[in-house]
Amino acid sequence: MSRNYKFHNPEGLYFVSFAVVEWLDVFTRVEYKNILLNSLSFCQKEKGMEIIAWCIMTNHVHLIFRSINGERPELLLGDFKRFTSKALVKAISENPRESRKEFLLARFSNAGEKTSNVSKYQFWRHDNKPIELWSNKLIQEKINYIHNNPVEAGVVYKPSDYLYSSALDYSDEKGLLGGIVVFQNLGQSN
């Protein structure tokens, strides 16, 4: 587990961002994004991850979540990242259409050699900086930031046009990841 993980409140709501090593653009292929979606769905159903907002960009992920079954949030996120790291490296190495296979695997291997707690490949960077969201205003700011990320990147014109985020759920439509807890006043003061 990274020394940068600092989840002080086990019941808190957190904003986290995590990126692929060297900010490599891995999530340009649907099959790799689907690995993340399937894993997030599993975490919701089986591990007690309550997701408020999410977005998968080409080289990083934004997530607002909390643990609702008593598991510490850093362990929940760590399990997600470990599983997806292995699944994504395997998918890349076995994908006959992946033209960047050797390049990507070499970069993951190089990053793994520099890290003592990685056996072979390091997929995710270790510099997560979780932010506990303690007010409605802060929660709304982070949701807007997440949903506007594809707009700021020039990928779409408006947030709800981007499939790989919870923006559709916030536009009264059903997004790709079910079970999103759409933020409304969570009973917290500003």
C-alpha cells in the first residue's frame, strides 16, 4: 500500500484520482475501460463500495466513494487497484490487436523495477491523494470537476455526452455503471 494513502475517517466520503504509470494512455480501448467498469460494479455489489461519481479518462480515473460495509476505504481502493492492475496487464499482453503491447509492458516492467512492493509490473502510480469530502459544497465541486474533465480535455462538448462517467446518471439517464448514488444534500452542512 502506498505511503501516500491517508484515509483518516473510515466512514468518510472520499475523492480520489489515480493514474497509469507515466500517464500512459491505456484507456483508449473499450475492452480496457470495461475491465474497470466490471471491477467497480463488483466492488459495489460485493465489497460495499458506494459510488457517488466516477470518470475514466485515457490515462487516469476519478472516483468519489465511501466504504459502507466497515472495510477501511484504503483497503477497498487498494484491492480494486491490485485486481485491475493484474487484469489490465493480462488483457494488454493477450490482446492480438494491441499495437503498443511491447511498449506498454516494457514501461510497466520498468516502473515495477523501481518499486519494492511490486513483483513484476506496476500499472498504477502510487501518488494517490485522497480528499475527504465533508461538506455539500465540496462534494458538488468535486462532482462537477469529475464530470467536466472530458469537456476540459476537449473530448466532448457537454459532460453528459461522455459515456465513461457518471454524468449521465446526473442527467436523469442511466449510465454504464449501475448503482450510482446520485448526490443530493447528504444531510451535511456547508
